Amino acid sequence: MKTWRPEEGDDFDTAIDAAWRKASREEPRPHVDAAILAAARTRRPWFATWQPLAAAAAVAGLAFLLVQLLPRERELEQPIRMESQQPAAVPAEQPGVSAKATMQGSTEPAAIAPRVRENQVRKLDQPVPDSALALPQEAVEAGESLSDAAPGPRQLSKEPRASGELAAGAPAPAAAAERAAARAESSSLAAPTAQMPPAQWAKLIETLYAAGDRTVAAAQLRAFRTEHPDADRYLPEALQEWASAVE
Amino acid sequence: MGAAPTTASDESDESQMLAYAGGSTEAFERLYARHRGGTYRYLLRHTGNRATAEELHQEVWLKVVRARDAWSPQARFTTWLYTIARNGLVDHWRTRRGTRFVSLDDEGVESAVEAALMHGGEEAGPLSMTMHVESGQRLVAALEAIPPAQRDAFLLHVEGGLALREVAALSGASIETVKSRLRYAYGRLRTALEDLQ
């Protein structure tokens, strides 16, 4: 062997080595040599060299696309959660009711309330005093007296919390059920406001609209119209277009 | 395998392999011409069947061809070449003997391998093909009689031209173990030749 250099202790018996090499001289047959040499001469096609790189690039491209699509899914989820949480904001703003909710250990409506105010200022571009959100005490009491027929403000302050808990850990199919429950709640909201002065009622609708809770606002508007046929007259200009679409 | 990169002179196996990876088929032809006999005889002495040895020999060299782009001179070319050959041999025995694993280093299965080599159907006898000289026949017969692990060490050393440490690294044994195996193998072959004289 040309490349072999015996090391210390490698030489055991040169006579045996020589005798072995003399005796052992078999070689592969020519057709075996020809097959191996033919394979060795065959160059790989150019695309075979680039194939792994192309595959890696394709995988990277797919991964990039997936990453681009993921945030969109999150954006879609957010409005659903907001919709299920928003009914909780309305009762939280009602004096007496929010106090009761705090006493019961419900902290979520209080946490959402500042956001409602921010939205109101941002969207209507005019400050709305907190008093505009307040329901008269008699309306609250009336609501409580109707608790057998429809959930009153206290009950409402509890139920959105429950739905909020569901939204935190519930699977997607539960979201539809939550929305249906929120709609039912919003229609029942009209009952305690029946004796409210028209201007204050209109303000409440405006606040709900500004907070983005169109479903509850529409329910309130319908109740408002039932009680006051000229209800639309009390609504601000900004809500007129939306009100005309509410049947 | 040796961890340190091997520096290759122009005529060395390593530089020929690198040249082949660079597109020189002549370099491969030189490399093949140097080692074709050694790998073939290594496989022939272990399998005892010309057709099987040729089949394995072809597989070994086709693996070399396929690995040309990925090969780097981390160890001697011959160490790498005989590692491929040895692995091919072990796979061959494993296939032939079903799911049972046969290791060249496993002294416990030496007798089973020996029996398979000596009485295995088409494989009439591992080393009784083209030996024309009587001393050669004696040597072959003596090598046939020694345990596979010792035979393997002898063949890697003599046919492959591997140094002791390379045989040790390739077979996963210590240098002292390999030395012991080689002493035993040489002793048996020496006795075979002395009986002739």
C-alpha cells in the first residue's frame, strides 16, 4: 500500500505478510470494475445539486407564508372576544350597579369602564360626562322589580362576568352561544330604562354606540321608539344615519 | 476515526478523492486501481463467495461514488473505505441470518459465523477458490480456522494496510485488544507454514 506507513508495533511478521500477499491475489472480475467506473464517471445532473437548496427554499417560503397568515387569525378572534365582553361594560358604568358589582368581588366591569370612556371620546370627538351614563335610581329599582321577568342590572353585572370567564378559556364554538346570550341580555336592557327622560335615554344610546356595542344600542333605540314615537329626534346628528338603519 | 484533519499530498488517497469530488474521474480511477484488490479480498475472505464478495465490493465503491461531494479528509481514506466495507459485511450477515445481529467483534457469535461461513449452502468455503500454491492454501485454511474478530483484524491490517490504531478505531476495540488478536492470527498462520516445512 502506498499510503500505509507501518507504526511501532505494526510489524508482526513480515514473512507471513509476504507469503500472504503472494498467495492472496484475487481481484474483482472486469465487469464489476466496469460497472463501478461507469458509475463514477456519471456526473450528477445540475438540478440534483440544487435540489436540496430548492427544497429548503420552498420550506422557508411556506413557513414565511404561515407566519404571515397567523396574525390575521388573531385579528379575527379579537372582535369576537370584544363583542362577548362589551355587555359587561354598560352595567359597570351604571352607578349603584357597579358599586354592587365591586362589593360582590366583580372587578372586570370596572377594568373595562375606562376603555369605554376612551372609545367614546375618540369616536365622537366630544366629551361625555359620566353623569350621562348614570341611570336614575328609580330606573334601577324598577329594573330590580322586574327581575323575575328579565334580568336586572345586578344580574346582568354577574352574567357578563360569567361569559367573560368563558371567553378566557372557552373553545371557539362557545363564542356563538355567548353572542346569542349577549343579544338576549341587550333586549332585556330596555326594560329598566322605560321611565328614563328622553334626552337621557338618547344619551345612553349615544354612549352605547360610541362604546361600539351596536347590538345593545339598537335594542335600546327600539325600546326608546316604543316608548317615544319621536325618539329619533332626541338622537344626535352623528347617530341619525345609524338610527335610520335600525328597524 | 481520527479527529484531526489529514493533510493530503498530491498523490495521497485523500487528495485523489478530493480531486474526484472536484470532477476528476481520472483521480477516482487511480484510487480504485490502488484499492480494488484489497477491498475485494477483504470481502472475499470474510464471505467465502466470489459472487457475494463482488456484489458487496460494488456496493462499497458505489457508496464512495455517492459520497464524493460530502467527503472531507477527516481521517485516512482507507480507514473510511474499510469502515464502509465492514459495515456492508455486517449488514450482509445480518440479512442472511434474519434479525439476529452478527458482529465481527462479538466473540460470542464467532462459532455461529464460522459455521455459516464453512457450511453455508452456496458458500462452499471462504478461502478455497483460487489458491494455487500449497503454502497459500495452508495460509488460507489457517485463516479460515481462526475466529472472525482475529481474521478481521488480520485482513484489515494486511489487505487494507491499516495501522493498529486504525484497526482499533474501526472495530471499536482497544489497541491492546487488536494487538492481541493480530498476534494470535499471525501465530496460527506461522504454525500453518511451519507444518509445511
